Amino acid sequence: MTIKYAIKLILLTALLVVPFACKNRDPVSPLKLSDRQIVLNSLGNSAITPGLVDLQTSFNALRGHVKTFTEDSTNVAKLLLLRDQWLSTAIQLKTVSVFAFGPVDQRFFKDNIASPINSQAIDELLARNISIDSTVVMNLPADSKGIGAVEYLIFGENPTNYTQTIESFTQQAQKTAYLRSLCDDMQKYVNLVLLKWSRAGEGYVDTFIGNDGDGPNSSIALLYSAISSQVSLVRKRIEIALALKRGDGFRPDLIEAPYSSKSLELLKAEIGAIQPVFTGRPITSSDSRGFNWLLGQANAKKGDELLSQTVMRQFDVISTKIDQITPSLEEAVFSNPSIVTSLITEIDELKSLIESDVRNNLYLHE
């Protein structure tokens, strides 16, 4: 083989290989490492850690209202204040639910704080007339404790019958002990979550911020996966309510807040929990940056509009739809099923935006 022929062969091989190599290569992300670091700093310091501090504060307040009510359990006004605080705490729990990854995942929250309950098991426990304390509660199955168990105890099967609720506490000392122990148990786990994340504790927030790559285990990818799962979960909750309309049977264990009839408030909080990931903060601040800012850096668009604007408008559409549902989700599936169906349609639109447009423009690698 002559030198001239060998050179031609090498050049020809290169021309054949290069196009295939380029074709199989992942698209080059226009997002710089420094861009991702800015967003992770913002989310870690302005959204996640403050949200967990607020969760701890809210559970402390719940314990305080439980103490105040159980010391004067014939006082209807104190019962109503306790119910209000329960709702505030349940909403705050939803607000941070999207950040359930890293040192504490969704399973941790479900097993210890936010599991659907078994009201029959709770009634059987109270009927045993045993002494209930924190040790007893700690060893209970997930469906007999948590925020749902507190709801069941303070609202009951007939939440407008205050006399019945009051009498259930005055006549059952173990019910008072159960309620207090439930709150003590949850507070322990909430404190542990904050300990894991905060710099005053184990400092996972710094691990989160430092995990600034663009691979499948990066913090950006974890956040994306969390918001995608959250939207799917919200859709599932509404489908459960629609199952009532289809005659599949009333399953209060599958409906959120069945005793307080606050499912809409929690649904709105669960959708709202996704927004700080896009805005970078739970409150207005020009220094906070999230996915919207990253999408802007990539000049991501949906048609002629910035993708970030399309996404935020869809959040507003969903919020408006939820506000149009009255008086509760469970009742609306019978009285106005079309508005519930239209809510699912709008959630599907958000789901599509997140799973297609947002994902592609964040340049996440498999």
C-alpha cells in the first residue's frame, strides 16, 4: 500500500465516522455550570430550608393548640382554633412535599407523617381502653398515626356536631393522650427532617447545592423528577374523587382530608408546592432564581412565548379552576362533574409542559 493511498483511506474513514459520532452525541446544553449553581443555591437557601423551618414552626403551633384544647376540652372555640391550625399545618406539609428526596424521601413522610389512615383501626385502639403514650404511638402502623389521624380525632365522622366531638374527648381520657402523643411523634420526625437538611445539623443542603451536574442523579434532575411525580400524584387524587361519580364506592382512605372536607385546600397547596422550584422562592424576591431562570438562560420558548411564562400561566389556570369547585371536591363530582373534568384537562396540560418542554430545555441526560 502506497503512502498516498493510505492517507486517502484514513481521510475517507474519518469522513464516515464523524457524522455518526455527531449524530449519537447528546445535545450540548447552553446552560453553564455556574447557572445551575446559582439556581441550586437559590432553591436550597430560599425555598427548601426556610420551608422546612416553617414546617417545624407549624407543627410546634399544632402541638400548642392541642395542649390548649385538651386542657379545656369543653371549649368549642378552642376546638375550632385547633382545627384551623391543623389545616395550616397540613398545607405547610404539602408545601414542602416536593422536596422529599435526599436524606428523607416520600416513603419517610408517608410512613411517619402523611399516610392515609384506617379509621376502624383507630377506633379499635381507643376501644381497648389502654394507656396511650409516645411509645405506643411510635409502634403503631402508619395508617394509625400522622396528620390524617389527628384530622380524624378532631373532626370525626360528623364535623359540624361539636357536642359529639367535645364529648368524645371528655369521656375518653385515652383519646386526649392519643392526640397529644400523635403530635409529639410527628414533631420528632419533622425535627429530624430539618436536622438532616440544615447547616446547623447534618447540612444536606450543601450536598444538594454541590451536586450541580446535569446527569440523572444531579440535584437538578432530582428536582425535575420530584415536580413531575407531584403533578402525576395530584392528577391521581382527582381521579380518585371521580371514582365516586363512577360508582366505584366511597373510599375515604383514598380521599385526602375526608373528615374536614379540606381536600381542595390541600390539592391547591400540592400544586402550589411545585411553583417555588420554577420561581426559586416561596415569596417574591428578585434575587431568587429557579427553573424559570434556567429556561430563560436557554432561551426556551413555547411558540412565540417564553416557556417560563407559559408554565406560570398554566399554574394560574389550574388555581382558578380549583377555586371554581364548590363546596368540596367530593361533592363537586356529583353536582358539577364537568368542572372537575376540566381541571384534569388543565393538569394534563401542565404535565405535558413539564414532561416534554421543560425537560428538553433543561438538557437533562439519561
